[in-house]
Amino acid sequence: MKNLIAVSAIAMAVAACGAAPPPPAAPAADQSAALPPAAPPESAPQAAPPAAETTQPYANGNSETAAAYTPPPPQPVVSVYQEPPDTQPPPVEVSWAPPPMLVEPPPPPPAPQYVWTGGYWGWYGNWVWIHGRWAAPPRPQYHWVQPYYDHRGDNVVFVGGFWGAPQVAFVAPAIGISLTLAVLAPGVVAGPPPMGPEGVFIPAPPGSAMGIIIPAPIGTPPAVVTSAPPVVNVGMRVNSVVNNNNVTNTTNTTIVNNTTINNTVINNVTIEAPASATATHTAVNVSVPAQAHLAAALPPVVRVMAPAPASAKPIPPYVPGHSVSLPPPQTVRAVVPPELTHPQQAAAGARPAESTARPAEPTARPAEPAARPAEPAESAARAAPSSAAERQAAAKEAAAKQAEERQAAAKEAATKQTEARQAAAKEAAAKQAEERQAAAKEAAAKQAEAKAAAIKLAEAKKEAAEKAAAEKKAAAEKKPPPQ
């Protein structure tokens, strides 16, 4: 009898262990600072709606309660061409962060010496998209200087892109400089302040939550994050990678194809982010080109296309106190892959009820139920590491595949750019040869015309001389002889 009571007690204890609830999920990061202002008007970019919670695996294989990605709502964007200055513009202090980047694949360059000058968010009483374009430097040896964003306190210090003179480097606004907060244009409501560490940054990848910023070295083109996954929490950053192979020879023309970041020649940068920061819930560590035109050509995770400017006429640089006529905003919409909006549910945790349904089956043989309830728990314990390992391997494989695709896309983009430059150089050489031939032909025709005119003039002079001589002779014959 005592043995039977002991066995029953053991069975009840094991059953209670099997039916115990799973450990509580890790507390989600405080996102109260990421909430956008209430009901912004059409002139202000809108923040994404609150995300729903779902259970899905992270890259480390753990199944936790995480926010499912919600596509950003349609966003009004003012898109313009800008006539960049040829000197460093004064800094502007803004009370809210620029919106996430837009997608803007550049066309082939029209000529080898042209530089891609965009696109990026600039300030005109509101964050306005400065549409990218290929442009020739205004003077020989001038170079393009990327826009500058700096998180200081609750505000953003911004310096627009410009053409820098030879041997002239960008000078960051001094810490502690006294600036007047920029005035918002009529009808514009400020968005969320910058969310992230203080210091130099660039806007977040396309489709990210409003307000999040990406720390980056000075001189980083904003387009480097175009192909990165959107971020829903702070944590992504850009690190520089020095590569000395920065000169490409094309059709006997030396083309310097590099980016100078903080007075250092950079060919590639590394984007890093933990799984908790990205909308894909996978860690990121990928190298992308530092050149703006190559980075902008990479395939994005979330496609939010930059609208073409309504007018081809560029607007002047921003000057505080001087209003500029801006076109009306255009609505842009995000195109999101299905795997972001419909994430796969975690495989573990879906079958706990089966293991707790069997213990009460026999009453005559108490020893067997005591042993059986533990079997599903043990098998689940054995299967969990395997499932986690499989998810981790799958996440690692997906990240590797994504890195390979990006590298292949970057290589393809570089090849296309080289081919386009070669074709442009060849076309320019052919056009120059045709112009020289036409000029030589025209010069020969003019020379022939001049020669014919000289011959005609000489004949006219000869004819006039002969006529004068004949008249003189006739006059002499008519004159009477002297007496």
C-alpha cells in the first residue's frame, strides 16, 4: 500500500511538471520613445502603425514573443532636383530625424567624369528628398562631398551635400556651436526625434520605423543602407572598411572610383545589426560598396521608390529665412516581400497538449502512467536543440545566401557601370572624331573658298590694269602732235 501511494505521488509530480507553463518570454524593449506624433498632416512623413505581436524564431533558434513587421503606410514625399553649392553650406539644426531612405537605382552615367550626387534627405522647412542625378563637377578637380547628419541632444545638425574644391576637406560643425533651431514650413508637423546614440549618422534603411538613425563615419553615402533590412529597434550601425584598390582604367581614361570617408579612401563599408533590431529578426553583418551609385543599385529588402521630381528645374540651396517654391508632395508606397508580412511560426511550442493527455489513462496500473508522461517531455527536450540548431543553420544559410546575392548584385552593378563608362567613352571618342573630321572638312572648304576668292580678285585686278592701260593708250593716240 505504501508503495502504491508513493508511485501515485510520483505520477502526480511528473504530471504537474509536464503541465507546467513555459517560462515567460523575455521583456520586449521599451519602444515608448519610438511612438510617432499623433495624426501628422499630409506634409509630414507618417510613422508606421503599431506592430502586432507574434511568436516566431530568432536567428539564435529561440522562440520568443516578437513584433511582426507591419509595412509603413503611404507616405507624402516632396522630391526635387537641387543645384548644389560649390562651398560648404552652413549647418542647420532640426528638431526631428530624417525619414528612412528611399530606393533610387541610378541610370548609367552619361560620361566617365560624371558623379552621382544623391539621393538623400535635405532640409527646406521639411525633410525633402533631393533626387539623385549624374552631374559633372562645376570646375576641374572638384569632388562631391556627402551630406552630413549629426545627432546632438534631441536634435539633428544637418549640412547638405556640396562640391568641394581641390585640397578642401569637409569640416564638421564644432561641438557646442550655437545654432538657431530651424523653423518648420507652414503646415508641417515635426516627426519623432532621432532614436539612437549621439554622433554622426545616416537615415535608416527603406521601410524602417520612423526616427531610428544608423551611426556611420563622416562622409558615408546615405545610399549604403538601401539594401539592408528595415530596422524596428535601435542597433544597426555602419563601419568603414579600407580597401586600397580604388582606381579603375577604362578606355585609356583613368577614372577614380572611390569614396573618401573622414579623409580615408573607402571602397566598402560593413553594415552590422543584432537580430533584435531588424524587421527580419536576423542578425546582419554584410559588406556593401561605399560608392553611392553602386550601393543604390543593390536590390532592396523593402522597396519604397523615390518619386521623380515634378520639375526638371533644380532649386537653389537652402538658406534660412529665404523661402523656396516647392512642388506638391507625391505619395509613395512600400512593396514588402511576403516573408516579412507573414513570418513562419515557431515549430517548437505548438504541441505541448499531446504530452499531457495520456497520464490519466489506466487506474489499475499506476506505475505505467508515472513513466509515460515524461517521455514526450524528454523527446521534446531532445528535439528542441535540434530544432533550434536547424533554425540557426537555416538563418545562417539565408544570411550567407543574401550576402552572396548582394555581392553578386554589386559585382553586376560594377560591371554594368564599367561597360556603361566604356560605351560612353567610346561614343564620346567617336563623336569627337566626327567633330574633328567635320571641322577639318569645313576648314578645307573655307580654305578653298578663300583661294577661289583670291584668284577671282587677282583676275579682277589684272583686268582693271589692262583696261586702264588700254584707255591710257587710246588717250595718247587721240592727243594731237605738238606744233
